[in-house]
Amino acid sequence: MNLKKFIAFGLFLSLSGYSGWTQCNTSATNKADYAYNTNSFYQAIELYTKALGKSKKDKDLKFCINFSIAKCYLKLNEYKKAEAQFKKIMKGEISEPIAYYHYGMMLKNQGRYEEAKLQFEKYVQKIPDDYKGKSALESCENAIKWIKDPTCYQLENVKAFNTKEWEFSPIYANKKQTQLYFTSNRANSLGKENIIWGFKNEDLWVSNKDKTGKWSTPAGVPVLSTQFSEGAGVFDAKYSTLYFTRCFGDKKNGSGCQIYSARRQGPDKWNEPVKLELAPDSFTTGHPALTVDGKFLIFSSNMPGGEGGMDLWIAEYNKKEKTFTNPKNLGPKINSFFEEVYPHVKEDGKLYFSSNRPEGMGGLDIYKCDVTAPQQWAKPENMMYPMNSEGDDFGIVFEKGKEAGFITSNRRGGKGYDDIYAFSIPKAIITLSGTVRDKDTKAVIPDATITLEDSQGNKFETKTDATGYYRKDIPFGAAYDMTASKKDYYNDVNRASSMGLDPLKTCKDTNIIADFLLKTQKVDLEFEIQFVFDKAEWFQEYNDTLNKIIVILKDNPTMIAELGAHTDARGSDKYNQDLSQRRADAVVKYLVDNGIEKERLQAKGYGESEPRKLQRDMKGAESGFIFTKDTQLTEEYINNLKKEENGEKKFEDAHRLNRRVTVKKISDNFKPKKEKEEE
């Protein structure tokens, strides 16, 4: 029994989707079928080839034999020979539509997604209700999209670890993260040659990193390694106990994989490993992973009660028995009808594992699951390209405190069958910046204060430089209410957010711009509010204007302000004075009713005593005439408008512009309620 091949592709029924374990099930193929079902694929190919001569004119049997040979090559990852076999099959009549699916998977596992889509489409046409055909078809579309728009992860083949053989499942072996254990069947391994696969069984190997970051030449771990297969393990938090997988394949020990634990007696010394009784020996257990608190062991097994194939299970540590007991299946949210293997729990509690479910990019893909509750995880998410590829991607491990670590892959361009790759993600900086200017003159305002407040009420400040510019780095997933302030200016507000930026997809530094315009307090703020004739009531369409005044007062919580009301020049001075006061009182009442403290407001009616001087060009509502900036709307000026063309309308428009409300800052000494209570 071989560690990598048995566990990663253990239950071939789930992989093939074929009608049963019996294969062709004829007297001519009995020996070949048995070899296939016992994973002896080289032998099965030889026996099926001999059986072809006995198939004679039986088209179905001939198809079944050729199809079985093609699947044997697939199991051995010999894609060129598998493709030649599939092409031979496709020339004749296809009696089993599943052949299209397998042909598509073979093409997909080589990254030939467009070609694979054609085969999956044929399969879906024949078997429209089988979800795996539709999933595989969709996965090709996803793979093409992910390759065009990759995540920010960067991968590098670690030449210090890899040979032309298998190197996989790296794990950190000390607290400093300077020692690495991994699994390999390289030369000098103690594992004997596996007669079924033609490869040596795997051993555990160790490499150490020096102060320059260079990894040493890997060395074997003799006590833990034997003639059988050992590897795919995990250390506890103290790095004193190792849980690992051991696979047998002889008459004495039987055929299968189990999880063992071993105690460290020194830097390179171990006591004799002890088997964990997690499942009957007739079932496979392997690929142990520990939760962050060390109280639970997650592992892969084909024991009964799962969703199919290899599933992920979880067992709790029993202090009395000093071992992990009572394993429970992680359920259909995590597991599938296919293979779930090589789990890993990151220090933030997220669960990672690999699966060959058809929605992946090909072979085994790495998936991650966010934590929803203790020992509960969300639906798996594919880690996409380049973490995943058309080949097998598995055995992920993270370096503590970093979005970096190692994975295993047999993708194209590697050094051997399976290689260890280092991965990392460059840190992109999110910058919030902008310029603060005078609203009217557009001149920059230096030394203005920018206050940022997040959703938890935390506040941060920064200042503008001599050019009115500010800059502050912010994290991903943040949202801020922003206020710009400066003495003798009214505050301005803005909002900025990095919520839409994904650290896995935002590979470059990003700048978010939030500019501000501050209105000087040295000039009265004028607002257009028109009142009903001869009443202290405004037309309802001017509520928005009043609400703008509320915003200004709320943005400047220490400001005490005068609310002044002005009339046009028609009517007696005394009447207009009284009317403007009633109107000012009405405005103040509205502001108080909408949350502004009464102590901050002074109502004053100016009647017709202060004709308006325009601060900007303004268009007449009826005449369309442009009243230019700095025009003084005196009674004399307005009366003279009657003499001009369209004079009546200009006359009415000018009087209308004089009917306004002003906000004037009296002081900045008001103390909000919270400040008073704190004093």
C-alpha cells in the first residue's frame, strides 16, 4: 500500500462514476478486473490487453476493455497513453456515456479546458441529470476565467526539497518555523519498492533553515520511517508530539493506512510510534490535522457513515484515555461523493483541505472554509489559480502569522512527480488621500485636520501638509465616516471604504481619494428659502435646504449660530421686521425639532434692512436673467429693473432672491451634553 496513491485516490468507484466495482465482469476479464479493483493497474493493463483477443465481435466487451485500459492509464497519470486509448474508443460506438466524462477529465487534468468542455457537453447531452457533468463543464469555464484573472499568490518551486520523485505534505516542526518535515520516496528512502506501482514507499524527511534563509539538504527520520509508507502528519502546539500516517501492504499487517502518534525525546530522537484507534483496520485513516487548541483531530477516512470516498472526520481528545475518540463526520457541507483529503487548520481557525470534486481546476484542488462556530466551518471555497492548477494541489501548510507557507503540486514545470512549492502573497498597501480646499476660492488649506471614524467608533486623525494634501494607510475591509475641519471654516464630511477590495485579488497598491471643500465662516452662509406670502410658513420644497443647515450644525457641534431671516423691500419697515422675526423663529423651531440644541440657536429677523450681495452668478426663476456675482439687490436697483426688457419678471426675481435665511457663527464655545457630563 502506497501513502500518496492510496489516500489521494483511494476509492476508485467515486472517482470513476462507473456502474460498479466489477468492471467488464466476464470470464475473459476476471483476472484483469481483479487487478483493477485491487489497484494493480500495470498488471491490469497487461491482462486487459490479452483479453482483447478474446472479445472477438462483442462490441460492448471490446469497448469495456479499451475503456478499462484508458482508466488504468488515468490512475497512473500517464496521460499520453490514456489519450491514445480514448481516441481509439471515440472512433467506435460509445456504449457508456461516462467515457465522455473521463475523456474530458483527462483533458482537464492537462489544462486543456476548451477541449475538455466539448467532451463534458457530450456527456451532459447523454446524462443531463448527473450533476458532476454540469459541474465539470462549469469548472472549465471557471478555470479559464481564474487563469486570466489570478489571485495575488506567488508560487516558487523549492529546489532544496525536490527531486525527480515524490515530495509532498510539508509541515513545520518547531516554534521558530525553521524546521520542516515532509514526505518523500526519494533515493535512500527506507521504504521498499511497491510492486503494484513500481515506486518506493515514502518516508519522513527533515530540513532546517539557517539564518540566511537557506534550507539544508534533507535527511531521513529513521525511527519514524520504515519499509512501509510514512508521512502526511502534523505536530502539536509544543512540537513534542507528531501525528502521522503509516500505510502497510503485507500479509502480517494487512493492506491499509492508519494514523500513529510519536513523542519527541530530543531534537532528532523519537519514541516508538503508537497507533490511534480511530476506525477498524479494514478502513483507511490518514492525513491528521489539529485544531488550534489541540482538542480535536481532523483526518481523512473511508469509514462508514460518510458522504462517499475519503471524507473528513473530527475526533475529540479524551483526557481519561489520553487519545482522540468518538470520530464524527464533518457532513455534506464539507464532504462530497468524491475525495476530501490533506486537511490543515490555520492559526485563525480556517480549515483547508484538498478534493478532486469535479468543480475544481483538475486533479486535487485546495479549498478553504471560514470558521462559523467552534468546530464549525462554512461552505468550502476554491482557492483558484495559481494556488490550484490542472494537476494535483494539496498538502497546504501556513507559516504562523503570515499569508505564506508551502503547498504540494504536480503541475507542469515541476522537478518531479510531486513537488513542494513555497507560496506567499505580496502585501498591497491601501492609501486614503485627498486635498482640502476653500469651497469658494479653491485655494488649498494647509494644516486642516482629517478625522476618520470606523464602524466601532474608533477615531484616527491626520493633517494636511503645506499643499493641502493628506495621506493615510488604511486596512482592507474598513469603512470610515470622515470629517475635515479647520479654524474659521465650517466642517465638511465625506465617506471612504476599502470594503470592496479583496486582499487576494488586489495585488498592487491602491489609492482611495476623498477630497474636501471647506466654507469659510468669515462670510455669512445664505440659503434660498421662500415663504408663503404674508405668513411665517415656507414652501415644503425648501425642506432640503433646511436639512442642509441641520447637517452644517451637526458637523460643527460646538458652534453657536444665529439664524437670520430676510424679507424683500415691499411693505413697511416695521411690518417686514416683524414678519422676518416670525420666520426666523419658525426656522429655529424646525431645527430644534430635528435634533439641534435650542441653546445653540439665536433667531433674528432683519426685515429688509440688509439687501443681498450676491456671492455667485444666479439665474432668475421667471425671467432667466443672470444676476452677476457682487450685485447688491437694493430697492433702487430692483426698481430700475422694471425699465428693462422683460422688466416685471426681473423685478420679481430680484425680490425673490432677497428672501433668504443666513447662518452666522457667533462663537465656538458650546459644550455638547457628553462633554458636560465628563466635566
